[in-house]
Amino acid sequence: MFVEVIPLARLPKNLFSFDYEVPQNFEGQIKIGQMVKISFRGKNVSGIIISLKEKPAENITAIKQIIKIIDPGENVDEARLSLLHWMSDYYLTSPTLILKTFLPEPPQKTSSFETKFKKTALSLSVAKVDLEGIKECVEKIISSKKSFFLFHYQNNKSKAAVLLKLSEKILRENKSVLILLPQVPDIAATLPYFLQLFPDKVAALHGEMSKTEYWHEWQKIKNGQIKIVLGTRSALFAPLKNLGLIIIDNEDSVDFKQSDQNPRYDTRIIAERLGSLTGAKLVLTSLAPRPETYFFAKNSLTAEYIFLKSNDSQAIIIDMNDEIKNKNFSSLSEKIKEKISETIQKNKKVILLLNRRGLSTTIVCRDCEHVFRCKNCEMPLVCHNDECGLPNQFVCHNCGAAEPAQLVCPKCRGTSIKYIGTGTQTVEKELKKCFPKTKILRIDKDANIKEGVTLDADIFIGTQYFVRNYLPRVENVGLIGVVSADTLIYRPDFRSEEKTFSWLMGIINLAREVKISAVIQTFFPNNKVVRSVALENPSLFYDEELENRKLSNYPPFGRLIKLAYSDSDPQKCADEAAKLFKILENNLNGEIELSFEKKPQKEERKFFSKIIIKFSEDNISKVKDILRKNVPDSWTIDIDPENIL
């Protein structure tokens, strides 16, 4: 008897499985999905059996035997084996690499471990006015024959109640539930509600757990002791039995796309495939769904869009153009200063938020709101120099085109050119001038604040990092303000307005939870993002955004692939990119668009070159075949990239 084994080792994408002989003393014990120890390239490594065979492949001269059965249980079932091969083909990645993503590494010692979460339970209370809406959402999902649901909510507690009720009903059918959340703090915030209702049936899986703890929980899941798993994206591969429901909470989060290492998979795409293989329903939740998800839920025969509206609006929009007219050139409007003063007098805390993410400044005309765009690809231009004065260049981060900096608007000939971008340090300085006796605390990624320490300040300044990691520790909040809603809107990426919409809706939701208003400053009150947020009318944003995407052939109407190469030598980086671009240009034509930056970008100690391929769904097979044949293993292939920067 022989078996085909995928070793848990790094291999080229076209080489992944090998045949081994089963020793006589193992016969009768061997089955597909088991983890075994094998000799591979002079080392003993783990591997997974993917098929049983009567005889080995004909080209094998000397065949080795399996050394040991590491785990007699089924580590990878039939559905997940199918998913493995599908992922390998979809992402042009070796199945061995996919398999290493599927399985946790067995620890050397399994005797003891330390849990990261306190196993505390917490009951959930929701407003009576929301109960009917919650009930309708649950019944709609449970009774529907459709497999894909977008649950667009505007209230966190109502969303949590829907997830709990859905899980309860699925467990009654003797099925299991997988809930994927963006980051570990999200698990910590959600887990207590599930422990209250399902104390012995819930497990958490995430990257901050020790190998021993992860392995211990994995074994409990595999053995059927656990019925509900809450985890980050890697928990997608948890070996849940009889999977009935997959929930991706806050599906618009960038954390669901693995962008820093291979395989560069998208949790949302893989979850949809896993659902089709297992028969599980897929529910995506979001305050601000991605346009792709919104479009699919609204237009697919197998999908359904569910919108649970909140009755209270919390946004106050401040037009910063009026401040300029009144000779106020500060980043803080008179209105927000007034609100800050009122809040401090009431002995409540002020939260001021920005979100620059370290990007270069965007260039706009203050008179007519014209955005300086690339002549080649229509993406917004940026200036690499914060001062943005001549003789600097305006550069496109999408295709690499550059042009001389301009001081006159090409549309209205006005000279009031603005370079959008205010940092946390600038705001801190202005606040200290306006409120000299007030304690101000700026928190960003460099903050070194120990867990459990009381955050003592009257005004907090921060970015999304602060919101996620520290805001829950701030009590008695009386005001949440957005210093600039414009920082991401004209970012040189096709997702810029989508991300701004998501960010602002998240802030409004925070304000709603503590029953206060969110004050939002902007130079573009008529922008579709700001209008949609102000009125809390999502269709205002989605209808226009999808129309723009359609005209430009961006997702969901077109497909994207990003190829990237890195080297410490900028010239080699540029040469490799030019060489591959020429090969692809000769092989890809028609509706397929190619672009690349001739000058590599520098990040830390390395230089990076990238090639962007944009094409229609009809050409996906052609594009992938050409990439398989022509892209060296030294290049990174990112299918459906989160961004094109």
C-alpha cells in the first residue's frame, strides 16, 4: 500500500506531493487527512496524507516508508482538501504553503499552557426598540434558501444580538459556527457574550496564543468538543465538524486580506468557497460594507442584503471653507473649539481623531475642489515633499508618472492650491495654544502605555491605532471629533473613498454607543462620502462609487493582480521589473491593462518594484496561465490586492 503525502516544507509552486510506502504494521490505521512523519530531503518532517494508492508513480525508482503516524485523527477533511487545491490554483501558490496555513505547528511539549483571555462571561442587553428588527434579521437568514448574506448594521449591540441568536439556532440543528473577526481585541470584546450562552462550546483561535495553547484548542475543535470558534483570519481553517454557519464580522476590514506574506489569501473569498463545499451559510457583517460585497449582495440570485437601520443620527458636519473665509487658518474650527470647551467644563473627555497612515499630501484646488490627477490613469497625484513647493514634482503612486508641480489650477485658473494633510503633532500644538491649562495626550503607534494604566487626560489625540487599542479604556467621553475627513478621500488608490466611508461610519457608531454627537471637519462637504455619512444614507455613497468603478473597470467590474519584486539594489529592482513588464506586455493584450513604476520605491532597507494588471473576469484564465509560465518565484503574486500602492 502507498500514500501520497504533502510535506510541510517550503517548495516551488509546481512541486508539492510525493509518494511513500506504508509499513505493514501501519496498514489498517492509515487514512486520508492524517498527519505523519516522513523523511524528506535528509530531514524528518511532518506531512499530510492526501490519497491512498495501490502503487506509486511510475517515475519513482526508490521509495521511502512513512516513519510514524503523528496524529491518527483527520486533520484535513475532504472539503478542506478540495479547498486546499482550489486555493493553490486561485492564488498561484504551492499547496505545501497553503497546507502550512491550514495546520498549526505541533508543540514540542503539550503539558501546560497559559491562556491569553480571561474566561469571563458577559450578558448582552439591547434596547426594546431594536428587538423586532433583530428578530426579523435572524428569521430572514435562517429561513432563506440563499447561501450568502450581507448584514449591514448601524448599531453594535443589535449586531451582536443577531450573531448570538443565529449561533443558538445553528447549534440546535447540531451544526457548528465559525466567527471570524479582524483582530485580537475584537475577539476579546465579543467572546464574553458567547461564553455567557455557550460556556463549554466556545474556543478562540488567534496568532497571539502560544503554540501549545493553539494546538490544545485545535485538538478540542477537531475532536468535536467545540461547536463555536471565534478567531482571526487563520481560524478560517479550524477543523469544525458539520459546519453550518460562517460569520465574517466587519467584513470591510483590511485584516481579512493577508498582504504581508504568502499565501496572500482573502478570507472573504475563501469563506465563500468553504461555505459552498460544506453547505454552510455565509454571513458578512459591516457598518460600511465594501462596494464589491454590497454589489454582490444586491445583485446575485444566491445572495441577500439585510439593512438594520438605527433611528438616531449622530453626525455634525463642519465646512472648513467657511473657516478660511473667516480668516481662521487653524486645523481646528471655531465650532469644534467651542464644543471642546463645553465638554471640558462638564468634566468629560474629548477624543480628536485623524487618519493619515503616513501618506503623502493630496493636491486639491480650494476654489473649485478640482483634484490634481494623473494624465495616464486618472488616480490622484501626490507630492513627496511635505512643503510641496517648486521645483518639486507631482507623482502618481499608481503608474509612476511624474509632472512638474503647479501653482495654478488647470480647471479654474485659481491659485488657492491646498495640500491636504494634518498630523497628530500639528493638532497637539494647536490645542496647547488654545487650551494651555488642559491636559492633552497624543497616542499613536509609538505610544508606550502599559495595560491597566489609567489614561489620564482631558483631550486625547489619536489615529485608528488609538481607537482600536486604547479608546475602550477611556471613560466619560463627551465629544468625538474628526479633525479632517479629507485625509483619505483623495488618497492615490481606488479604495480611498471606500476606506474613508468605513472609517467615518465607525466613528459615528462609537459616538452612538455613548449617546453623543460626532463632529466631522471637512473641506469637501459635497463629496459623496461626507454627504452619505451626514445623512447616514449608504446608497448615496454606493450608487456613485459603483458607477465610478464601472467606468474605470475596478472591482467588482474588473479584476486586479499586483506583482512585486524587492531587492537592496535599486537598479536591479528596476531592471527586473522592466524585463518582466516587457514579457507580459508581449503576451497580454486586448482588454488587459498593464502599468508599472519605472523608479522603485524604498521601504526601510529594500527597494520595491510593482506591476499592476487590470482585466475583465473573462480573461482570468488567460492571465493566470501567462503568469504561471513567466513570473519567477522571486516575485510576489498578489491576486485581488487590497490596494495598488
